[in-house]
Amino acid sequence: MNVSKNIRALRDKRGWTQEKLAESMGVSFQAVSSWERGEYLPDAEKLIRLAELFDVSLSVLTSERPSLETTDALYDWEHMKTYVKTTAKALGLSDTACAVDFAAKAHEGQTRKRSDVPYLYHPLNLACHALALGIADDGILAACLLHDVIEDCGIQADDLPVGERARELVRLLTCKKADGADRERILDAYYAGIASDPEAALIKCLDRCNNLTTMAWGLSRDKIYRMIRETERYFPPLLDLLKATPEYNNAAWLLKYQIESMLDIYKRLL
């Protein structure tokens, strides 16, 4: 096992001193120094604690293999923005055209969790995904772009510069804070509302696809586990609804494949 080098590399990656790591572990900095020099290894309990602190699996902490290079965002959000605006203009999608600029202003300065990636990357990804699936409905695309502005930006539905259909979709896709004892009740009601509307279900599945592909760098291991459980519980009915809706049948098959593939990958790696 190459634990000593891995501890040093993971500590350096986070910009921590040996003293900071020692304080978090409840040990002396001399102990951390000894681990990193390979003089002796942390016991099993401390290895588990180190993995939790670094938010990695034990296999990563003890692996002999060098770490692989990763990237937070695979796409250029500015290019996606230009693509969506150009497509909206070409197809005469007035709500979508307005929604692009409104979302950019609403999410200005916001980033994806635990990264420097502009938040606008996320709603733009949903809109591009929908277009790639051959979905060019003005209300759906506008709602893809605006689906988080009520929840994350303090904006009211009546202030959205789009038609009532897009506003209603954004309302359905907005979830109250779901933490603590009321979490299950809130999520049950939230997903029940989405399951009543095929277009809301479509957008939510697009949303989950993007969140699954980015949660490895955006969420802790505990939250990844919770996301997996939530997806397994609430998304099969949404996908069934899409499969039963003729215009979204092909999209349902592709979304189901992507969601289930991502879940399987994460479960194997956790």
C-alpha cells in the first residue's frame, strides 16, 4: 500500500498543513509527519477517518496506482449559451430567448457546489440535452433554463419573463428546503407533483442526468449515497410516465439508460 504518499498528496490537494490535518484527526502533527514519511501506518480506525476527511474511498487512500487527472466541467458554458440563443432565434422560441439572458443574470456569481464552475453551466446543459433529444418546445426549454431561479435566486414565478406554461413548469420543479425530519414528506409531495405532468417529469429527468454526472466533484460521499437512494425511489415513476407519453417515448429510453448507468457506476465505486 502507498498510504504515506497518498496522505501527503490528498493533504496537499486541499491546501492543508500537517498541523491542520493533525487537528482534524485528533493526533499530533508529528504523527501525521510519521505517516507521510512511511515510518508507520495509521490504524484501521484512523484510515477510515482519513478517508472521510478527504472524502475518498479507502481504496483511493491505500492504492498503489497514481491518481488520474479530472476536470470539473466538460463543456464551455459560453458556447452553450450562444448555441441555445442562436437556436431559439432560428426556431422563433421567444420564451427560450428571454430565459437565457434572465437565467444568466439571476445566477450571476453563483457556482456549482465545491467548484469554480459557473452555475449557468447547469441549466444550459439541460437545454442543450433537450435539444439533442430533438425537443424544441419553447415552454420546456425556457423551464429548463429557469428551473432553479425561484429556489436558488429568490425570484418569484410571476417575475419570470416567460409564458404561463413555462412558469407552471418552474413552479412544479421548485422544491422547498428538504432537510431534517420533514425531508421525506416534502420530497414525496414534490415528486408527486412532478409525476402529474409529463413535461415537468422530462425536465426533472434531464436535471437528474446532469446532477448525476457532476455529483462526484460536487457532493460528499454521504450526499452521493443519499442522491442514489432518492433517484432509485422517485425516478422510476417519472420515467414510466415519459414512456407512456408518445412524444417523449424515445427520450424516456435514453434518459433511463443514462440514469441507470450512472447509478450502477457510482454504486460499484462507492
